[in-house]
Amino acid sequence: MSVDEPEQGVLGPLCTRCQRPLRETLRVATLEAVDEGQGSAPRVEVTFCGACGTTLSAVPPPRPPEPPRVPDPQDPESLEGRFQLRCRELIEEIQQVGFMPGGWIGLITDRGAAGAARELLSTGRILPVTRWLLDQGRPDLTMETEITREEWAGIFDDAERADAERRLKQAAGD
């Protein structure tokens, strides 16, 4: 690859074969390699000159980032630890249904699942995932529904559980 001189009127790298400015001709394509019967064919990201077809690089495409994950609780045997593990399960199921509840995951990461739930209840903030789940007909996956379960009565008092029910109705537009 060479670089034009400024007095030629074109700045930037040139294709080594056709000498055309890559600023105008550079292309990238992701291709599947030919499968020789060995299973799945690897994908390759090819950078090339669109004018003459000269390959400039061929590398595996960048991997998508791992989705954020609910961290392990400090004490998985405690009631709050089990609630956090249950929230992790809910979030994994929500991701499978097609929504990334990044805000909820961030709150859990910062405050723990019970702390995140208490903060949301006290501020009146309803997570976007709650409305989305209600639109999908999946209220069973909401934090609010989980809070109302008798299993978590040792974490959330009657007033908090009643507030969670009210929030579900509010998010549903009732």
C-alpha cells in the first residue's frame, strides 16, 4: 500500500495493485469459508479493493460482546442471595424471549437484587423491561411479580409487596 502525495490531489492509501484511492474503493465483506464436510464453516471478514478485487486482509470477524450477567450473590444460601439467583434466572429467560434488561442488571450489580428492588419500589421507577414483558404477555417474568411471591416475604414486607402489585397494574395501564 502506498500513500499519495498531497500535490496529486488525493490523500490517503492507494491499492497496491490498481493504485486507486482506497478512500473510494475500500470494501469489507463477511464470508463463510467453504465447508469441507468438517462441520460448520468458519466466517472470515475480508477487506479488499472494490475496484480490482485485491484482498488486503482476511481475519475472523469481531466477536459480539458477551451480554452483561447478574453477578453471584455474596451469600447464595441466604434469602437475599437466593432472590438474586432467582433474578438471574428471570433475566436469562427474558434475554431468551428477546429483551436485554441492561438497566436491571446494572442495578443488581451495584446494589444486589434485593437492594435494586427496594430502590425501584421506593423511587416509583418502573423498568422498561416491565412494560415490555407486559406487552409480551409475560408478567410472570417481572421483578414485581417475583416480589409478590410468598417465598420472599422475609425480604419484602406487606407494603412493598402491595406496592409491587400496584406497579404491575400501573405499568399495564390499569
